[in-house]
Amino acid sequence: MSLYEACIPQMSKMLENLSAWLDKAAASAEARGFEPEVLLNARLAPDQFNLTRQIQAAADTAKFAGARLSGKEAPSHPDTETTLDELRARLKASVEFLRGLTAEDFKGAADREIVLPFLPDMGTRGADYFNEFVLPNFYFHATTAYAILRHNGVDVGKRDFIGGMKLFPKSAPAS
Amino acid sequence: MSLYEACIPQMSKMLENLSAWLDKAAASAEARGFEPEVLLNARLAPDQFNLTRQIQAAADTAKFAGARLSGKEAPSHPDTETTLDELRARLKASVEFLRGLTAEDFKGAADREIVLPFLPDMGTRGADYFNEFVLPNFYFHATTAYAILRHNGVDVGKRDFIGGMKLFPKSAPAS
């Protein structure tokens, strides 16, 4: 399995799914008569990130994964978003960066040494960084964003979470 | 990157992490003077799975991924758990099945045709099944289980979620 394939198309799609959940959040707020930005400050526990920071963290986890695994520089996003539109723009910019990376950029990524800013004396192998750190963090923040919306009555469902899948007609059984 | 490596060690570790969150849930319930099973019926939205079903779904997503990608039969777990101990046993049994699979069992798994029970006429490539279906579903249920505990005041934190990582001392810079 290619690390590029596991990383770029899937995380880009998930960030686009997340943006679509925000569309549903805006529609739900309008239908129920409150400002959609109320949801951006919602959180599931007093000492956990609110929706805005969950979205920023999901976008950054994906962006830095793309940058570190390819050796490219990540674009800077200073976490200043205060509206749904700004968060959708943040997600779009992150997806554009990710989709700009190529399979060629990921050559050798699985064995590349990755150093995390909060563990400056340690290294981890690219594939381990991706499996043990990027994916759990990425899905953690995406799922928590989804859960905050669900908990606040936005009608997102599992299909919105998963999004499209690459399917083909089943092969005929061997006769 | 090997699909075995992305699947078996990481999902097994996450299920073990989940079991450790249940230890914290039991301790928290005892300290606060309520039955730990109260938490098993907690949910974040009225039309979303409760904690018990989130745990069963996380365990099954991992178990069926291991089975489908290796072509082995998954053990049957009939979703009858009603206590924390039973859920921990379910997680343990799932991890034992997963850790019993080998890299050799996963030979060709990335290109294996996978057919999902709810899409009986369609196939998906093993790697796509894993990236587009297994991982988002697996982390969805694990994160939602974690969020239910967090929302109910159990002191789980991000380190409990991520668990251990394979690290090594950073290479010396080239001189």
C-alpha cells in the first residue's frame, strides 16, 4: 500500500466532508434561528477544544503530515478564524496544499525520519508517524468536530462522515 | 508501507487503549459513587449509539478488517455485553484474534477484492476498503467512546487516546 494513497486522497476527502458538515451546521442554525457561530464555541467537555479548534487541529494534522512526509514546507495558517466561512476557507486551503503533493513527492516517505516539535530529541519512521500519530489525531479531531455538531442537534449522519468510496461491480464468482 | 503494519499493530494497540479508558471509567465511577454501568448507556445524541455499542463497533470494525484482508474467518461475538468486565473481555478477544494474524496472512491484501455485507453487488480494493472504510469507522467509534467518557467527567486525556509510539533517538545532523 502506498503511503501517498493512504494519506493524501483520504485526508483531503475527509476535510471536504468536514466542510460539508459545516454547511449542514449553517442550515441547522438558520432553521432553528440562532447564529451559526454559536456552534463554533461548543465543546463536549469544559477542558476540551471547542469546534473551531477541533477543525483547525484536523486541518493542521493533515497539512503537517503532507509536509513532513514529503519534505515540503507547510503553508502558515495562524488560527484566526471566527466564522464558518473562514473555517471553510481554512479547510479549502489545507486541501489545496495536500492535493498539490504528488506520489513522487512521497518517494521514501515510509522510511523518512520525522521529528515532532514537542519531541525534539526523538525521531520516528514516516510510516510509524503516519499510523501511530497522524491518523489517530486526525480522526480524533474530525470525529470530535462531528460529535459536537451531532450533540447540538445538527443532522449529520454516518454517511456524511465516511463520504464517497471507490467501488466497482463485484467480480463474477469463479465457475 | 505494509497494510499489515497499518492495520494489525495499530488497531490492536488502540483497542488496548480503549480497554484502559474503561479502567479509568470504573475508577471514576467508584470515586464519584455511581455504578460504572451507568456510563455504558451514555450517549452524545439520542439517535447515536451508546458507549456499549461504540465499543462493540470499534472492536468489530477491527476484527472484520483483519478477517477480510487476510481471508480468515472472524470469531463470532454476539453483542451481549452488559458490564465493563464483559466489554474488556470482548476487546481482549478481538485483540487476540488480530494479533494472531501474520504479515504473511496479509500477502496480496491491498489488491484483494472486498465485498461488504450491506453492498453485496459491489467490490472494493483491499487498500481502499482499509483507507476509506475501516480507518474512518474504527476511529469514529473509538473517538466517540472516548468522547462519551470525557463528556461524563472521566479524566481521559489525549495521551490515553494515542498510547505508545515507536520512537528512537534523533539522528545526528550531517556535518
